[in-house]
Amino acid sequence: MKNSLFFGVLLVCLSCKSKIQESPNSGIKDLAVVEHTAMAKSLDFVTSDELKESVYYLASDELEGRATGSEGIEKAATYIENKLKSYNVKPYFETYRDHYKAKGLDAYNVVGFIEGSDPVLKDEIIILGAHYDHVGIIKAVEGDSIANGANDDATGVAAVLAMARYFATKKNNKRSILFTLYSGEEMGLLGSKHLAARLKEQNINLYTMINFEMIGIPMVDKAYMAYFTGYDLSNMAPKMNAYVDYNLLGLLPKAKEFQLFYRSDNYSFFKAFNKPAHAISTFDFTNFDHYHKVGDEADKMDYEFMADLVNRLIPAFETMSNTTTPEIKMNE
């Protein structure tokens, strides 16, 4: 009897929250928090198995470390393209590939696009990205010379693909979203520099850019799930935390000390557009000893943690894509 009464009250409360969303007199900011708090607590769209599948393939010996210009990275690009096609995510350009030269090598980013549903807000673009290259073949350790790059950055690619699947399924983003996978990162952010310049020439209206870098291992003794590079440069991290009513993203002093904001693909977009562009990572300098080493293998990743993180991030991005006015801005 008590359980029935409890669930009855719960259903009424949830119904009220839905009605608040529809009220024209409700505050937009409060609404986003109310609506997406419930979603964040219950979202289980992304599975550990789908993330594991992507990371295991991208970090397999078959791809030989995914060096830019190699046969392995060609296989990785084809894998990403096929995933986007299977989700009905359209190419942004004529094809998924954004071609450029990386120190004389033929190289390409892979870019998918989901147009926003609002006739006005669709002109504002959110970019979700990660690099799919790694450092290839390196000095052998105990007979192993393949730097597989599971954490760096097959995990980020897997997260972007999972989010592409989500938004392609739900079709509920009012702003448009670009899903961007870069090569040439390990050669000096070459792929993202090229794409940022190309999009700048097109004069796109960039709202935000979020880069996913090494998210395969949980941090040690932190009160938040992941850290945000360049935390103080914009209000994006606090806004995202507010959108899901959860301490999702924090400031890692080591990231600032080592200037990680400037060392990953988000910086290319910040430099080109001067808009909020940050990286999300869980590499905290204590939890992973295999950076650019042959030990960066798929079996070392925590896929349950990854799924939890991505499922908590999605409602924040969903709110970001749907607020009536732009709430995320550079700090003065």
C-alpha cells in the first residue's frame, strides 16, 4: 500500500515537471535543470558493450597504432564512416572525409552532421570531437612495438560515436551538431587546425566545441567524474553541471600546470573562433602509466565507468542544444 502511494506521488511529480516545461511563464534556466535532472539519473542509452566494441577494434593490432597516413588509420576511418552511416548521420561535406595534407601525407578527418530541428537555432553549431590517430609503431618492449592507443584516444572516439547514435535516434536537438574525428593530432593538432580553418572560412556560427581526450580510466579520489581543460575560460563546465544537477566536471590543477587546454584539438577551435572550446578528460597523471606506450591496450579500460560518464554527459549536451537563448559564454 505504501509503495503504491509512493509511486503514485512520484508519477504526479513527474507529470508536474512535464507541465512546468510547457508553461510559457517558466524560467528557461530552471526548466533545463528540472527536466534534465530526471533524465540524467535514468539515462542508460549508451552501453559498455558498444564502447568496448569500438575501442577494441580501433586499438587492435590490426590497425598498427593508427599513425596518420598509414593503412591502419584508413581502416579506422572506414570503421567510423560505417558507424555514422548505420546511425543515419549525414556527412557534413560531400563525403564524410575532410581531406588535407599532414607533412606531405594524405590525411583526412571524418565529419558527420545532425541538423537542428529549430529553424533559427539550427544555425548555431555544437561540435563534439576526438582524435582517431595515434603514434603507430614505436620501440619494441618485450616484442611488442604497436602503440595501440586505446585510452589515447580510441575511448574519445567511442564516446563521440555513441553520442552520434543517441542524437540520431532521438532527433531532439534544436541546435545543429557536428561529430568530428580528427587525424594528425599526434603530429601537432594538424587535422583539427585544418577543419577549424575550413569551418571558419564557411563562417559557421559556432556555439561550443567539446573534445574528448583519454576518458577510459576513472580518476583517483576526485569529487567529480571528469575534468575540464581551460575551466576558467568560460562558464561551460558550471553550466553543464547545473544542467544535470550533478558534480560532473571539475578543475584539475595539474591540467592547468601542464597547459593541457593548448595541447589537444579543442584549442584549434578556440584559436579560430574565440568561442568556448574545451576538452573533457579523466587522465589525472596518477591513474594511467601507458601514455604513448605499447601498454595502452583495450583490456585496461573501464567500460562500465565510460558508459556511466557518457550517459551523464549526454543530457548536458542535450540541454545545451535546446536552450532558447545561448547560455554558454566566454568569461570576461
